[in-house]
Amino acid sequence: MAGFIGEFHCTVDAKGRFLLPGGLKKQIAVKEQKNFVANRGMEKHLVMYTRKEWDKISDEVNSLNMFVRKNREFLRKFNNGATSMELDTTNRLLLPKTLTDYAGIEKILCSLLMGTGLKYGQKLSMRA
């Protein structure tokens, strides 16, 4: 998948659903537009990948040497909270409450597209 570009703001309903922005959907290959994985980011935000991209990254992470303590710790953090999501018939995705609580997302969801992942949070700040 090519890198994403853009920033989008979405409204999250009381159940944690948000509409996948059309500008974002256009950047995703048609066959990859239905299944996603959301996860906790390294800071207080969420990261979302297409299922295909998640599988590719997971394979890389799972190839780390598990006899190294830092690798085990990273693997636990990386997989902690990972949740499969499927686009419904109205182009909405459901974020689990545990993930919205982690990122402090209440009503407005800001998505910042970076590389092959999408960063989601209430307020995103990027540091070098």
C-alpha cells in the first residue's frame, strides 16, 4: 500500500462509531477497504491499519527474537488492544470503548495519515 496523505476530522457517536472519510477511503485499494485493525499507539493515540498492512507488520514484529526481554515487552505493547474492525453498510467503523478511553476520544476524532498507518486521537501532536 502506498503512503497516505491528509488530515480528517470525524464525529464519533455515543456507541464509538465513526464514518470512514471519503478522502481516506479513496486512498485505500478497493479490496482492502472493508477490514481494518485498530490498536493503541506508542503515545496516547490510536493507530489503524488495513488488515493486509497489519498482517505484514505483525509478521515482522513476530519475527523478533523472543529470548530478548525488550522484544517481548515491545510485542506485548504492540499487540495490547489490537482489535479487528469491519466497515458496516453505511461506511462506519466501531471503535471499542477501551481504545477510545485510552486515546481520550469523546466526540471529535482527528485522523492524521502517516505512511501506511492512520493515527487517531482527540488532539494529535507530532514530535520529531
